Amino acid sequence: MELLKPLSNAFQCPTCNGFDGFSYSVLQAECKKCHAAFDVFDLFDILLTKMNDSELWSFPFAIISQFRLAPVCQAILNDESIRFRPYEPVTLDFRQRGLPKDARLLYVNISPYSRGNLPPVTLGFAYLGGNARRSISDLSHTIRIVPVPPPHSTDDWSDPDQYLLAAIMVRWYEEGIHDVVSDQLVRAAEGYWKDDLPDMIYYGFTAFEISLSNLVDDFWQSGFRLNEKEYESLLGKDSADKRMRVHLPLLCRVLGLPFSDEVRNRFNILHELRKQRNAVVHDGQLDGELLYPKGKLFAALCWGLLFLKELRSRLPPAVQTNKF
């Protein structure tokens, strides 16, 4: 029996179209193949809003995995003993195929390929009433796949030896090593994928807010002291909005990370996330039209979490009490 084969979560470089992955340092990414350099926000923005790619819907998971924002993994199963014929269910237990015990499935993508004289378009696939791009994060590690011919198909399946093979790609979240920030971020990525904007915004900004609160708490434990004027400006400012507008510039100044106008503009996108998250919490729906497309919102979210991680890396090790 074939086992799942791990795959890289690398995504396509916008410059050379290579899949070699990116190296990362201080909010900058470099393609390992062509060495093109990107600001990480610009890279995420290009991937999520400008690239015309059939796998665009999966980029949020690839981003948070490649840049180590959450333990998301993927693997592929190529097993020629798994054969597909119309309406003949195939049951797969991914635990038996090497899926970790604590993994939570995010999705399964099935790509058929030819066998004999059958083109791969002769069958579609469904599992547990869904389709190959529906999240199965609430389902078991065992799934039942049902091959389905397209409507009005005239293909002749009378030959009992005629079948299709398929490459089965699985992506999962390693829940056993998770933390609350990455858990919220993965749920935001699922919301992005399902085009469920309230979920994406609620879980996404919650991830950012928790990370920001942890960072601010650890910063004040580092022994930093304020002068009287600075103390008065911070007094009572404990909301997410005020931490972003007041605490962050101070942390950047002390820890040596420039808080430029460009950085401020990107945090304005996160302020839109905060406003909409609050509307979802209090009213159960978004507050009017979004000021930014969902791709730019998710790009800002991932960039913001990396920005906070960069600040955290500059704290004294003794006060690193939180992972995020």
C-alpha cells in the first residue's frame, strides 16, 4: 500500500514562475530560483489579487505554511491500486496512509489522469456529498470518494478492465502542535477559501489581536521605562485600536524596526479588518462594503503577523513568554 508523499508548500514565483520556494529575512522574501526580491506584503498581494492561477484558492494555506505562521502540511498519494469506475465508491483511511494522528484535514484535491483510451475528463469526483474543493475540516480522516460521470456522458464503461487513476493531494493542519494564534489563522484561511468573508475577518483579526496583545505584554516585561509624557499618552490605551496606533510605533522605535508611512498604510488595512470584525461580533454581519478586496485583506493579515514576529524576535529571550 502506497503512503502519502510529503510535498513542499512553495507557491509560484511571480517573476520566474518557479516553485523552488522563498528564503525570508526581516519582512523580505527572495525566490530561491531566480533570486528576485520582494517585500512580503507585495508578494502576498500579488499572489492573492493579481495572479491568474487555477490554484489561487489554495494560496492562503501555502502562504501561512511557507512563512511558518501555522503548521500546515501537504502530501500526495499516487497509488495505482486505487482505481476509479463510475459510481463505485472508494474508501480511503488517510491515517493508514501516513496522515499524522493529530492532523485535521483541510481539503482533498483529486486529479484524474488517463488509463488506456480514457481521457481524464470522463469522471468527476465527489466525497461525502461534497466536491473536490470543499473543505472537509470537520470530517473524519476516512473519506468515501464516489466517481461521477459528467452529465450526458456517452463513454462506454462496459469493459470491466477500464478504469481511471488519480493523484490525490491532501492538506492538513497539525493540531497537536498548534497554538491559539495559528488555530485562528487556519480558520481564517478556510473562510477565505470558502469565500466566507465574516469567518475570514473574524478569525483573522482575532489571530492578529491575540498576537499583538501577547507582544505588548512581553514588551512591558522587558524592563522598558517610559518618560512622563510617554506614560500619559499610553495611559488607559488597552484596546486593539489604541495598541495598533500608540503601542506599535513605540515598540518599533525601541526595538529598531522602522514605522514608516508605508507600514502605517498597511496597518490601515488591518484597521479595516478590526472594524469589520467588530461589526461581525456585534451585528452578525459586515459593516457595508469592504474598502479592500479579500485578497489584500488576507495579505495584510499575514504581513501583520510577520511584522509582529519580527518585533518579537528583537525582545530579550528572557521575556519571550509567548510563541506569537
